Amino acid sequence: MRLKTSLLKEPKHILFLIICVGWTTADELYSCSEDHQILRWNLLTSETSLVVILPEDFYPIDLHWFPKTVGGKKQTPAEIFVLTSTDGKFHLVSKTGRIEKSVEAHKGAVLAGRWNHDGTALITAGEDGQIKNWSKSGMLRSTLATQGSPVYSVVWGPDSERILYTSGRHLVIKPLQPSAKVIQWKAHDGVILKVDWNSVNDLILSGGEDCKYKVWDSFGRLLYFSLAYDYPVTSLSWAPDGEVFAVGSFNTLRLCDKTGWSYALEKPNTGSVFSLAWSADGTQVAGACGNGHVIFANVVEQHWEWNNFMITLTKRKTMQVRNVMNDAVDVLEFRDRVIKASLAFGHLVVATSLQCYIYNTRNWNTPLIFDLKEGTVSLILQAERHALLVDGAGLYIFSYEGRLISSPKFPGMRADMLNAQCVSLSNDTIAIRDKSDEKVILLFDALTGKPLGDGKSLTHKLEVVEIALDQCGPSTERKIALIDKNRDLYLTSVRYLGREPKICKIGSMIHSMAWNNAANILCGVQDNQFTVWYYPSAVFIDKELLPKTLYTKDGSEFSHAPHILSYVDTKVRLRQRDGSLLYTSVPPYAVLLHENSSSARWEDALRLCRFAKEQSLWACLAAMAIANRELTTAEMAYAAIRELPRVHYINFIKQQPSKESSLAHLLLFSGQVQEAEATLLQAGLIYQAIQVNIDLFNWERALELAVKHKTHVDTVLAYREKFLLTFGRKETNKRFLQYAKGVEVDWEKIQAKIEMELSKERAKAANASVRSSLAQRR
């Protein structure tokens, strides 16, 4: 990825430095200079026109257009902007250049003015060290801060409830609520000149006179710092989607990844770049330069990979497709500039400023094309059967035939704040982390766009950082993996059918994760190693088996905390902290084992495990067999990893007199006690349900069932008495003492009753088997 810059031969603002720039649309820019002129730049026609000449005593400093997205809805192109000046005023200026209102705001110059994200408030920062909060119409609401030094830059937080401003060498995050805690930290060794705070990734940028730029999280923790360059950092700005940012300095323009490292460095003859602004679609950045020029830079040479295809954006409207198997090259031409693209599951999805193109990797000549409502697609996600597009107005699921399938909506939706870490897509499910409460994950049916089940969301105990849905298998078994702010990895079922979801921890210190495209195998960067969970669902079947299903690789070949880009077949692609790409491979046996399990080819699965001779595969097979109630295979797999107690218990399950008892004990095997009891009670096997609770020493529940169903009270009392006698203890439970007075315990009668219950169950099972065979013959 790099920047393709363009400059006019002669500057339009002659002999005057340009102070600020701002985009109205993706093809129209306004610039303001010390020559008192406001110019309009049309990129489609390459024309520049004069909007207005300001008064002679008017020297502009900062410009910010009214936001195009207000209340989660897309508005018409911006019609008004705020313009601050050296005389202590800010001005509300219309698109035609008419000054609608001027407000006395500060003593000395107004150094910065910014609308909040929904356009309901405006903040200004002054040379007098004050920061003020204004209404949309320019009425003063409050003075948020007062300090002894000028405030050179101020921005709103993603929620519009906090602001970030500079204070000499310090950065300060101040909530709007007066009683809330203020976060302040020393950020640079010189005066800080510019800050920016992205609403999508919640990361902070800062640059200053120490010639460095730095990346911070919203708690003030340093994530990246650059080397000290030759000149102070005079401008910086996040791209709208939060994936990249631009940094400006003297004769320098730099494109950087969100983690801080530099993609590209340009050395244009511009003087200092005082202001940077990204177009709404994130494809180009404009800079206000000290020599009177406006520099335009387009982001090109982005790369996408999938199997044997490598795609490169060579120009704004041109892509090159290379098949590395035979070195065949195809060139894709588009009518408009490319904004976003995604390559996965055998399809390339390209969003331009007006249309969406869907290519099949088997045929690059005839794409499917349909029009887009908005020209600012900020995110594309793909699943096997369809793709998800996000723009400023909403979320849309399209099939690969171009048909709109659904458009999920929820209260307070801010589509412009969604990214790949907080949205996940599978063939049947959409998961979205709620921005208003980051502990909540909203779940939707991909085919209808309606909330899953009864509309209940999934709530975790901590804030969720990243989510990912598995891609294979039936919808009833869909799982979601999530990483919380403690960097712990959890797994839970998506469709939990009215029950409280069981959220199980499967890892800790996880920096990044990804599901395999062909099987439900999860990989992650865990602390200082690369870990693969061959069968993550084993945590719901046999928790003690999960550690044996892992494949680990030493992480010494990786830099600290690399990011996983994709996990396709047996190849994992990672991006290291320095920006370099790294590939690592995973043995292919686990994918084959999943294929055999899903198609019930258990003999093939056994042969594969015998061939590979890996304990992790045997452990996976054991869990898969239990999940599919294939007890013979499970018995052999557990025997191979020397889990003899489980082998004995599986034998015990196989000897059960009825299917209901076998199912109940399988549920017990997986730790699902309540489900096992409910299965037995539903089948009318009261004694077996009581015996299950006795075996688990759940005495009060066993007595409760016996009393409720008026049977086997003496059985419960007898086993309780035997238990206490073994440990030399006396009965202290009031309920047991109460029933012990009126119930006689006779072991011979109890054994006879138990035998009679088992005989009934065997007879019932035999009759059911006979009826089933007769029905099949008919």
C-alpha cells in the first residue's frame, strides 16, 4: 500500500500558506488560506473556483464541516462548516461562503473548532488556554477547561461524551460530566501540536515538536511511538474506517497502519503540511501546505489474497489479478474509483463510489453489478453464501447473485462505527458488539435480519474486544468466540434456545484469533506462542479433554503480538508489528478429521488417527464421537489416550437398558446435570433421575424428587444413611431428620424396587424396539 500524490504546477493560493482543508463530498474540497480566500476544488473536473474572499482582517486557522452522519442516518452533503480565526471568533459559514453567524469565543486566536459526531455540539480551543462547549447554533453551554498554556488541538471522543485536548507536553481526556474522572498523562518531550481520536477503533494519535508521532489507547497506554524525525509533526489524521492514518511534516507525508508502522513515505515539495483531511470514503487524503499548495494523495497498491489468487489495486479504478499457480494475469477496470474490496470463499467483492461488483474466481470477465445507495462502504465481510456491506446508513446482506437478503437494524445503531473486530458473519448468523454497552453482543438471523430467538442478546461479564463466528456446520451448532478486555478467549453457542448461554473460557492472553474457512478449527496468537484449537467445542463435551486437543507452535519466529489476517485450509497469514507479512502452516489432519466426523465416516476417522499417531487427534475424535453419540468410536479414542475411567463409563452407558438412560448419562458425561435429569423425568424414569442425584451427592434434590413423585423416599434415606456412616458423621439436615421418623429403611425392599424399575425400563425399551421394527417393515 502506498500514496499516489498530485500537486498543481502553480499554487492557487499564491505566496500564502494554506491553513486548513475540508471535504464536502468525496470529490469536492474546500481550502482556506492567509490570502483571505476560500477555494472549492472539484476533483472530477480538476477545476478550482473561488467561493468567497473574506475580510482583510480575517485570518482563518481551522475548518470543520458539519457531520454528514447524524443520529445514525445519512444526511445530504454538508451545507455548513465552522471556521475559526485569529481574532478570537468562530464563524458558521454556509457552503456558498456566506457567514451565517460570528461568535466571540476566546481572548486571542481560536486554535481549533470541532463538531461532535452527531452534530449537536461544537467545541473550541483557544490561545487563552480555555476549551468551550457550544450548542449547534453557537450558544455557549459551558467552559470545559481552563489552563495556562494554549490548547493547540482538541477532538471529541467516539461517544461524544468525552474530549481529548493538548496541554503543553501532556494529553488530557476530560468527560463532559463535571464529576467524572479526568485522565492526564505526559505524552511527548515537546509541545503537542495535533491530536486525533478515531471513533471506529477507539485509538488516539498525537504528534508534536519532539518530531514523533504516537498511538495510544483510550486509557492513555502507549501502543506505538515513532523514531524522532527531522522536523516537528504538524498534522495527522485518521482515515474514517480506522485502518490507516496520515502524518504530515515539513516536505513529508506518511501513510501508516493503525498499529503505527509506516506503509509509505512521500517527500513532496510542499513546505510544512499544516492540516490533513480524509475524504468520507477513505480513499484519498488532502493536505494544506505551507507553500500555498493543496496536496492530494490517493491510497493505491492495496493487496488481497485467497488461495492461489493475489489481487492488487494498481490505480484508483484498476485492479490486477494474478494466479500464482500458472502466473496468469487479468486486469479489472471499473467505472468509478475503488473504495473497499474483499476476497474470500471464491468471490471478490468490490465496492466503488456508486456500484458493487461481485466476481467469481472461476470467471473474471463477467461480474455481477448492482448500484449502491451510499458511496461510502466502510466494511465488507464475507461468508460462504453471502457478503455483508456496511456504509454510513446501515448494514446489508447480499447474496453472491447480487440479491439483497436482509438489513439488520437495532436501537442506537451507528453503522459508521463498526469494524471487523466488532462484527462477524456466517452463513446463518450476524453478530454485532453493541457500541453503547460493549459487554453485549447482538445476534441476528442473516436470512431475515431479525434478532435470534426471543431477541435476547448475549451478555459477557467484561467488555468484549473482538468476536468471531465459526463458518461450518449446521446453524443449531453455531459457535461464537470472543476476546474480552482481559485478553481471555471464550466460546459459547449462538442458538441457546431460551436457556442461559454457557460461556466457557478456552484460553488466556490471546492477542488475535481466526476461524478456519473449511472446518470449525480456531487459531490464535497466545502470549508467546501460536495455538490451534482443533476442536474448541470439546469444552462443552469434556472440559478436561480440551488441553489435549491443542496444537502449539513456538512464537519465537513472530514479533510481539502479531495480528492474524486469515486462516485458509492449512495456511495462516499474519501481520507482524513492523508491518511484514508472515505465513505459518498447520498440519492438515484436523481438517480431514472434521470432514470425516461431519459425514459420519467413523472408520475413516479411526484410520486417520492411527496413521497420524497424534494424541491431539485422538482427543478430538473422542470429543467428536461423544458429541455424535458414537460410543464405540469414543471408547477406542479414549483408550488411545489412556483415559481408562472414561472408557469404563462409556461401557456403563452402553449397558443402559433404554435410549433415554443412555442419553441422560451422555449428558452427565458432558457435565449437563439439569439436562440429564430433565431427559429422565420427561421419559417417566423417576427412579433413574433420583439415582443420578444420589450418585452426584445432590441429596436435597434427590429427596425433593422422591417426595414430589411419592416414590423411593426410603431409597434416598438409605443411601444418605450409608453415606454418613462411611464418613462417621451424624444427620443434621432437618428435612432428612423429619422424613427419617416416618419412613422405614429396608435394603431388601429397596433392592427389589430398584430391580423392578430396571425391569420395567428394559421391557419398555424392548417394546419400543419391536414397534420400530414393525413400522419399518410396513
